[in-house]
Amino acid sequence: MIICSIEGVYKAFEHKKVLENVNLELEEGKFTCLVGPSGCGKTTLINLVAGHEFPDRGKILFRGEPVKGPDKDRLIVFQETALFEWLNLWENTIWGPLSRTKGKMPEEALDRTAQWIEKVGLKGFEDKFPLQLSGGMQRRAELIRGLVNEPSHLLLDEPFRGLDAMTRELMQEYVTALFEEMERISFLFITSDIQEAIFMSDIIYFMSPAPATITRKIAVDLPRPRKLEITTTPEFFQYKSEAIDAVYSEENVEKGGWEIVRDLREALE
């Protein structure tokens, strides 16, 4: 079932074209990744889906209805931490539901919040402030702050950016496990990391350099649940080869933004 469709979308800022005739579909209960070079418009696209921006041309439909603004069914986990520094972990986590219920959260919602905190391994840290948490703990707190609102679609804009390699891999496995436990929730995940996209996703869309369009779609048919060990299998390497071809295609190199790739290839020949 298609939960969100992006049809012929164009977007520019101050006469600079960012998106050009973007078309893609997001399926219910699927983990979808957007892969593209830095500055190609991935964040712009996710902001359009969230309703924080609007297309100049084209349309974005969520459950068949035009996206007219932000909604709790479409929540973003941002690149940089958006935790409030003056609130502790518990207060940050319940901030969304608490603001919607005007300070009167039902017991069921409070219990659900406590369960999420325990599920992501943050029990015992409820009274800690963001600066007292590690980078990985902050990312987990960001994730559950979105999930306690029970969205049907979670939008993640390079949430592991800035983490060290080991923590990043652990977070990839952690988020993938959470997704596999949940029913009917869809993820749209932005990354520039090919291996990360293959490991986590069911579907990958590849974007060209700006003004960006969708250049290729790959369906990832790897078994779930997934562990990091799957990244060493022949099947994984086959998908990685296909993804590299999609990212570094001659079309993308010629369009611009990948000159360094062309220069490196020429140097190796």
C-alpha cells in the first residue's frame, strides 16, 4: 500500500533549482532510503514530505490527501540534536504528547513513554540532561521522542551524522531492530552512506546532484531480522556493486558534483 506519493515535484530557493521533477512512492511498513551527494536536496525533499516546505510545482500526497503542513503522523528526526538542553531525558521524551494534551497526559501514554525509554536502553537516565548523554544516547533519545507520538511515518535526516564509526554501526543495527519490531510504521531515511542504506532498507532511491531527480530505484531483498554480519555476505556485496553503479553513473558524473570521482578513476586507469 502506498502511504505517500511524490509526483513531479520541483523546488527552488532564490532562483537556485534544488529539485527537478522528483517522483517516488513510499510504501506502508517499508524502510525506504534516499541516497545522494551532499547538497543535492535530500533534506529539502524530506522537509516537503514533513510539510515544513511546499513544492513550487508538483504535489505530495499522504494517504491520498495533499500535504498542507506538519502533522504528528509525519515526524522528523533531524541531523543535529533537537533535544532541549534545559529539559532532562524524561521531559524531552514526553514534550510532544504533553504539549498536545495541554499538560494532561493519560496514564497509558506515560506508561508507553517509560516502555520506550527502557526498550532503547536509557532506563536510569531519565533525570539526565542532553549534555550528560553520549552521542549515541542522544540519538536514541531523539528517536523515541518521535516514536512516543505514534507516527505512521518517521522521517530521519542523516540521524547518525557525526557519530564515530563503531557507534554508527551499533545505531544502524539498533534502529533496524526497532523497525522490525514495529507493525505498519514506515521509515524514510536519508543518508550518503551506501552500505548503511543497503543494510537498513527495503527500498533505496538514488538522487542525482542538484537540481536533483530520482535516477534509480533498488529493492533490497535481504532477510530480516538483520545483523551487521550480513554486510559480509555475497548477496550484500552484489547490492553494493549495484548501488555504486547507481551513485557513480556517467549521468551523475556529467551532471556535476562527482568530479572527484571522475578524476580518481582517470588516475587509476
